[in-house]
Amino acid sequence: MPAAPASASPALRQWTTDVVAPAARLDYWVGAICEAFLEMDCSSREATTFDGMLQSLPVASISVNQVRASTQDVYRTPAGIACSRQLPFYLIAQAEASWHVRQDGRVAHLRPGDVALVDSARPYELHFPEGVHCVSLQLPRAWVGQWLAQAEALGPRVAWRDQGWGQSLGALAVQLARDPGSAQALPPALLSDHLGALLSAALEQTPAAARATQSLHAQLVALMAARIDQGGLSAQALADEAGVSLRTLHRAFAAQGGSFAGTLRQMRLARAGELLRRPQLAHVSVAEIGRRCGFSDASHFARAFQRAMGTSPAAWRRR
């Protein structure tokens, strides 16, 4: 089935039931989800008035899939599994309506913002009684195995929106459900690492591990503060200095609801704001203040400061 053309991005694929007659829409939809995801069956009590739109955006090895559609029930069957060449995991979250998932004899009832990880290698059912407005992140098995110690644990595995690091993972998932294109705001590798770190923290973090992660995060922030004037400070260099792997570093920042790049940018801008207010530095140019806070380019510093503080560095200094 050909995907409907999409002009927003050359990498974006889109399917919409608007391209077929109403009587053929549910059949079209079944073909669309099989092409975009994998072999599944789908039924709907709104078959005669069914509407659906699916967008798929590849980001590194992950696919960010936004689904908006009428109420439906989706089934991954043994026959469908036998026909599939790939068996990825799916991380699914609804933005606005409740839903439930059944897998391995277990049922999870989810609210908007709750996130469920399901394994396509085993049968499952997805039920959306109030319609679909969700993100479904397709995660390769090898990628999941890099982040989860028990990648193939029986499911569904749920990160609750109001418990621990499920809050951060749920917020990210809802953001992608509403605007999948926002995944392009970060470099693909950084988004992949941030998502993996959040997934690990939300699904497998023990209390003891959480305390160790919090301590590591404090250590990393202290090291960053000591090198805040070094332009080009990289996550790998910081991980090497702390004696941890790059993935462990990303997990530590994700567990605190942030990222390496975001934390470094916030620290640099806060430091710049502090230096701009010091009377003894009034003769030092704005560009030099930016350089002392790790910004090698004066215009980039000015733009970043304006976005974060709502005013220019010069106006901040005058105030």
C-alpha cells in the first residue's frame, strides 16, 4: 500500500483514510498499520465512519509513530508473528484518553501519560475504547537489550505517569504523541540515548540504584561546574573523567528528568547571568562573558540567552 505523500519532511511517511471511500477505510487502515508497524488485526465499532491518520518518522534506529484514529481494538496474533520478519518492541502512550493492553495473561489499564512497553514477539491486544491519539515508538530488539537488563520480561511493562521516572518518560511520550516532529529538535543519537536512559530508569531502577544514580548525577554536575568555561565539553569527556560509561552518564541525567546537553546549557546561561550582574565586570564585553561561560560564538550566546531569559544579555546587565 503506498503511503500518502507528506511534505513536512523527506523522511516522514504518512497514511490517512482520507484517500479512500468511507466503506473502504477500515480495510485501508488495517493495511496501513501492517505496513507501518507489523502484521496485526484491527476491528472497530465505528467501522462505517472510521477515520485514521498515521505518521512515521525515523530517528536513528527508532521510529516515532503518531496515531490519531477512531476507537479500535488491535490484535497481535501467533499467525501475525509467524509472518513478521522483524520483532521489535513498542513503547506506547496515549496523550488524551484511557486505554488498556493485554499480554502474557496480564492486563494493564492505562491513563493518558502512562507508558507501556510491549514485545511484538508475543501475542498482545491493544484496546482504545475512546479513540486513539498516541505515540508508538518502534524500538529494535538489540537497542532495547542495550538498556534493559531483563529485556524479555513478561509484559506488559508499565511506567506510570506519577511514579518515579515514569513522570519524565510519560512527559516525553506525550510530547511526541502531540508533536512527533519535535523529535528532530535533538541530534538523533542524543534523543536515542535520552530515551534509553529514561526507559531503564523508569522500568528497572531499584531504590539502591536510584540513590547511586542520584549521587553520580551530583558528581557529574560538580565536574561540569568546574569546567563550565571550556567550550566543546562533551558527554564522552565528562564520562571518562567520572570513570563511567557514556550510557551510565545519560542514565544519570535522564533519571533526574534532564539531559547532559540541557543541563550544561542551563548551567552556562545561569553563570552568564550571574557574571553580567557583577559591577566589577561591567567593563567586560558581553561576548567575553559568553566566552568565559563556554560559548565560543557571541551570536549563539546572545540567541540562547534571549530564549532562556526573555531578554538580551545587554538588557539583563542594564537591569
